[in-house]
Amino acid sequence: MTLSPRESTPALLQIDAILTRLTGRQALEEVCRFLRGSFRHYRWVGIYRVDGPTLVLDAWDGAQATEHTRIPIERGVCGRAAREGRTVIVDDVRSDPEYLACFLETRAEIVVPIRDRDHVLGEIDIDGNSVGAYDGSDRRFLAAVAAMLCGARGAAAAGPPPS
Ligand code: SME
């Protein structure tokens, strides 16, 4: 699956509109809903916040909830992306020994850090149902989304959102 600029540019404008209209947890939830609703290969979308040594799930959209609402930073694909401060794409989760399973149908995963310069504040975590679902076009698009989340007032950059 490849995201063309024709698909990704209007999506970034929509996300900008969401982040102008909403703040805090509502904004994050709406971004998750928008991403999942817009791209068929984004089957589960979550946004984690770094809270000391733990990743805490702030918002998500998908068919089912995950049991992994708090992930120690030394564990999982999510932990790897946060520790290394870089995007991780797993083509086939069944061959990644660090993968923490959430959903039976998941076959691929992409995790993109939300960073403020060298500091990882959180991450976007997306699961897909086919092997090799994600490529450089997803990496670039989601890095742009992460940059917008970092800049948004009340989003991951601002710490715990109001409950
Ligand atoms: N698979 C992730 C855990 C989070 S779920 O995908 C929602 C991991 O290995 O860190």
C-alpha cells in the first residue's frame, strides 16, 4: 500500500483543522478516528504518551480495545520506537520477537515517535491486517502527523490531557 501526496496532503489539512478545533484527549481521539476512517490499511490507531519509563495509551480507534494500555519502555515494538527515537516498521509481526500481541488479525505494525527535538513525547501506533502493509509513504505521512501533534496545544506535548 502506498500513500500518494494526493491522498496524504488533504489528510494533513484535515488533521490541522481537527487540531485547531479540539484540544487534549478529544483532539487525539478525533485524529485516531480520522486516520482509521481515511485509510483502509490503518486497522487500529493509537496514540501513546511517554510517562517516565512507561508508554500510556491516551487515545485509540479500532474494532477492539487493547490490553496494552501501559507498556514499559523496554518492551514491545512500541518501546523500541520510543527508546530509539525512530520510526519502526514491522512487515510481519509473527517474525518479530519483541512484538506484543493485541489482535489475532494483526500482521504488520508501524510506530512513529512524536518528538520535540531529541525528546520523545509519545508515539502513533498503527496495526494492519496484511504483511508488509506499511512503507516509506506511511512513514513520511505519519511523521508529518506526529509533528503536528507535537506542535498542537493540549496534545501529547502538553502532558496528560484532561480526563
Ligand atoms: N504491538 C505493540 C503493542 C501495542 S498494540 O499493537 C495496540 C507492541 O509490540 O509494542
